[in-house]
Amino acid sequence: MRGKRVAVVGAGAAGLSAALALREGGAEPVVFEAAEKPGGKIGTVPEGGFLAEDGPTALMAGASTAHGLAAKLGLAPEIRDARARAARYVFTRGRLHAAPSLGLFSAGGWARAALEPFWPGRPGPDGSLHDYLVSRLGRQAGALAAGVMARGVYAGDPERLSAQEAFPSLGAISRDHRSLLLGALAAGRASRGKPKPRPGLWSFAGGLSALVRAMAGRLGERLRLATPVVSLAPEGAGFRVGWDGAAPGEGSFESVILALPAFAAANLCRGFAPGLAGALGAIPYAPVAVVHLGVKDSQLARPAAGFGLIDGDGTLGMLGALFPGWLFPGRAPEGCALLTAMVGGVRRPQVVDASDAGLVELARAALGRALGLAGDPVFTRVVRHARAIPQIEVGHAARVKAVEKEAARFPSLALCGAAYHGVSVDSALIDGGVTAARLLKG
Ligand SMILES: Cc1cc2nc3c(=O)[nH]c(=O)nc-3n(C[C@H](O)[C@H](O)[C@H](O)COP(=O)(O)OP(=O)(O)OC[C@H]3O[C@@H](n4cnc5c(N)ncnc54)[C@H](O)[C@@H]3O)c2cc1C
């Protein structure tokens, strides 16, 4: 494998991670990125005194691969933990409730949820998140919990997301325990005393792009920005990669890693592998618009203190909002708050197509109801991701198996990214590294 020329298509978290692992293994990666900057969904933008994240806001507590990578790249001093005990809120029944709190459900809803450990039956978690949680917690609590989880993590539809595959910890509990609540308690007890990866959410002083910049810096000229790959075709045992301005012979590679969203990988494979393209195209995505509002603290009747809020019953017209200005230092000027609304998702895809002004007004009105936001924001920024987050819907594992089976016909072609084994930044980093290691083994 030493010196092997590998084309990595896509410089998001997965592609950058794959390329670094290839370098470490002695291969010669060339990374092609369509955009003018690396990072894919990750993008931190300083503007008007605010530091806005156009995609992911934070790494999760368990993101140990990202943490290890950050340390290796010399970023340890830049790591910033989110404020401890960041409360989470749910807007439901016409007002904001801390989660968990009594006001979330009616007395009947709580009574039914409390019966869960004694509720008969042990339904398998291979159905939808909604069906699974309603069967265990009752209609009111189950539907609310499923909606909150689906919107908060996937911008998804709880009736289509898979309980087991989209939320592996639910799958594990339901496999080993008769009761969801008792299983969760047992899991908490079992983890006591074990080393915790991180206390909570975390990022970097300069936002998540710090990690991207450090990874891209290690690749140097091996990373070609503003260079979309426009064609791909098998050539001997390897592949011919096409991009505008490629010199003759330059496009021949021994292997290719497509570190792309599934639909983008499908477009490149359609010509030589229609079966693979079809399998990739079957992985659905949710559209999301990110709407940043910078406001003065004095404009908020209720401080945006906490992690953020979820639109629990869909009555605010958005998925939810994060409070990055409170979570991390340096995200908003003194006396101001940065609120990041997430709009759209599988159930309201068309909202993402509204004008910038329309999206700002939607977010402003929703946060007016939830937090008593009054007046116009002092800063706004709108970013649309037409296909933002892969949906781990019921049958996802079978869809990924179909992709792997079709891809196996091309030993020098590999796929990685958020579409396959987890949608978080950390999962994409892991998938990139694992895919590169597999290719290095040959
Ligand atoms: C709004 C939003 C909020 C999120 N919040 C969080 C969060 O808080 N925490 C978390 O862990 N995760 C979060 N995620 C998920 C996470 O950010 C993504 O799943 C992950 O970053 C995807 O990485 P990737 O490398 O698989 O794909 P991408 O980031 O999509 O990278 C793919 C790259 O391929 C490039 N490309 C496409 N076509 C071509 C071509 N033909 N030639 C060359 N290059 C091409 C694209 O330009 C892109 O740079 C969020 C996602 C979104 C959209």
C-alpha cells in the first residue's frame, strides 16, 4: 500500500479523516473538494461580532475520536467544554418546559408513563421510534418523547425513523431489559465508575472549523479545493477520476474513496454501477435551514440560558433552537445572545425554500412565543442545507447492506460518511478512518 495513489472525493469530516489515515499508512491521497473551503457541513463564520456555526454546533460527550484527533493535531488548548448543567427545554402545550418537568404531560400522561416498568409485553424495537416509545410510555409521553428525539437529532419523522438503528442505545436497552425505564436506570448504574469520555458537549475556542483547518493543514497541497469531481469510471484495477482542468494521465488512481453524501456518491456511480447508484439513492435526507439571530439580552423576556429548546408538538413551526451564545464563551458580544433556530426537516421540507427574510421572521416569531423575544435582531444569518441529515429510517441497515453488496463488486472503491453508520461528526470521522484502514489492508 506504500505510495499507493488514492483519490478521496469530498473534504467533509469523513474525507479529511480518511485522507489523514491514508497518509499515516504511507499511501498518497489526493483530496477533491467541490466547495472553496474544506469541512462540508462544518463551517464556523465570524460575523458582526458573533461566531456562527452554519452546520454542527458541538461535538457530543462521547465524541472520543474527535477528541483524540484534536489532541493529536495540537488543538487541546483550544478545546472548550459547554457550560455544565445546560438545561434543555421543550415547547409544548403552549409554553416552554424544562425537560424533564411535570408540565410536559397531563396527569394522565404521567400516570401512564410511570406504569412503563409494569406494562406487559416487550415489543421489539425494530419498528419506528414513535411506535416503540408509544407502546412503552403511552400515547402522550411516548409521542412527545419520539417527536423531541426525532426533531432534535435527525430533523426527522418519528414515525419513519428506526428506534433501534437511529438510537442504538434504545435498541440495546430493549434487547436486554423488559422495561425501558429500568433498562435506562441499569445502564446508568453500569456506567458509574467507568471513565467518562467528556463531561458534555464541547467545541473549540474558534468553533468547529478549528478542527477542519488543522486537518486540512496536515494535508497541504494534497487537498484540492473548488475542484468538484465530475466523472468516475473503472480503469484497469483502479479508477479514472475526472475534474475540470485535469492534465492527461493525472486522473488515474489505484483506489477511490467517495466521502460524499449518499446522493452525491450515487451521481458519480450511475454510469458504471447503476445498481450501486440505486442503492445509494434510497437513503433519504432531511432539509434544514439554519437561522442565526443575534439579539440584545434586553430583548428577551426569558434568558436563553441552556442548551436550547425543541418544538415538542410542532406548534412553533420550527424544529428547535440552540443557545450557542450561552453554551460557549466568545459566541456573542457582551450583552447579546446568539440563538440558532433550525427550521424545516422531513415533516416541513418546503419551509427551507422560503426567502431569507421569511425564515428570519419565522424564527423571530417562534422565539417570540418561546422566549418573549421582542423587536428586530441585531444580527441575522441564514444557511440552507437542501439535504442536510441522512435519515436512519426503518430498514436503514438493509439499505446500507445493499450499498455494501453493490460496492463490493469494485474492490478499489470505498464509501464513507454520515450516510452509513451514524450521522454525527464523530461518526463521520470514525467512518473515514475505518474505511481508510480497510483500504490500506488491501
Ligand atoms: C444543520 C446541521 C446541524 C448538525 N449538528 C450537529 C451537531 O451539533 N453535532 C454533530 O456531531 N453532528 C451534527 N450534524 C451532522 C454532521 O455535521 C454531519 O453529518 C457530518 O459533518 C457529515 O460529514 P461527512 O464528511 O459525512 O459529509 P459532508 O460534511 O457532507 O462532506 C461531504 C463533502 O463532499 C463535497 N462534495 C460533494 N460532491 C462533490 C464532488 N462531486 N466532488 C468533490 N467534492 C464533493 C461537499 O462539498 C462536502 O464538502 C449536523 C448537520 C447539519 C446539517
